[in-house]
Amino acid sequence: MKLIKLFIIFTFTFVAACSQFFPDKEKDYVNSKEIPPLQIPPGMQADKLAAESEAVVVPLTLGKSIEYIDQGENNTYLRINSPFAHVWRIVGKALTERAIEITDKNRSLATYYVQYDPEIQMVSDGGFWDEFVFFFGSDANQELPYQVFLTESELGTDIFVRDQLGNNLSQGDGIKLLNLLFATIKDDFDN
């Protein structure tokens, strides 16, 4: 009997200690603002300077300004004055930060496929009855498929919200998703 008790205590202790060895990195990614600079060992400094003198360095501007552009019917979008690669990361981070489910993403088509519910309700986690309703009640989320489409222009990268057929949306629930992205990215740039 004592052996079983010791085994159970050891098992619980070991399982509780597992979180120390495998921390959750998702929160670090969502809350990160900038990538720290790369630390180069002192012995490689000379190699780096020689490589920089030979290569042509093209300056790349990573702007932190976002514009909300409404040009009428089916032409409402966001513009960030940065190259596509940087904006792709910013949009993915904004979607993750707002807990919008990304069902698929295709960088070659410049499209995030997402599930979004504009009327989402917060689920309370108060007690047994809430758990019972959660498991056996109807689904509170009525998520619809949308596409977040990016296109590069001479002024930066434009972000559109489209329906599942690929039509640009400038009203209704699609505009709510675009407004949510605008607010999230603007908050990220301001901080």
C-alpha cells in the first residue's frame, strides 16, 4: 500500500515538473515586439566586414505606419508601407494575437484562410453547470470562412479581406475583420 502511495506521489511530482522542462513558447511569440540583434562571435567579425565590402547592400525600409483606405464598393483595404515579407509576418501575428483561427495559409498566393465570428461571445468558466452547457449545449461560435489577402504595390503592401469565393468585402462582417486587424496592428505599432 505504501509502495502505491509513493508511486502516485512520484508520478504527480514528475508530471508537475514536466512544465519546467517544456515551457510554452506560443506566449513568447505573441507578446514579442522585435527580434534581438544577432550576436556575432569576435573571431567572425573580420569575415563579416570582408563579406560586406564585396556585397552590394540594398537598404530596406520597414515602416511602422498603417493606413485604412476606403475607396468605395469592394475596395476597402489596409496599407502598410513595408515589403511583403514583413507584412506577412505582421498579419500572421495580429491574427494569432486576436485568437482568430488560421485554417490554412499559402504564402505563394499571399493568402491566409481564417475562420472568424464577428459576434463571438466570451465563454464563462464558473462551475459545473457551465462545463455541462459547454459540452452538451449548442455551439456558441458561428465562425465563417474568410480570406486575408495581401498584395504588394509601389506604396507598400495592401491587405484585403475576401469571402470564401475570393470576392473583396467592403461591408458587413468582412469589414469587422478588417477593422479588427487594423486596430491590432496599429496597437502593435504604437507599442
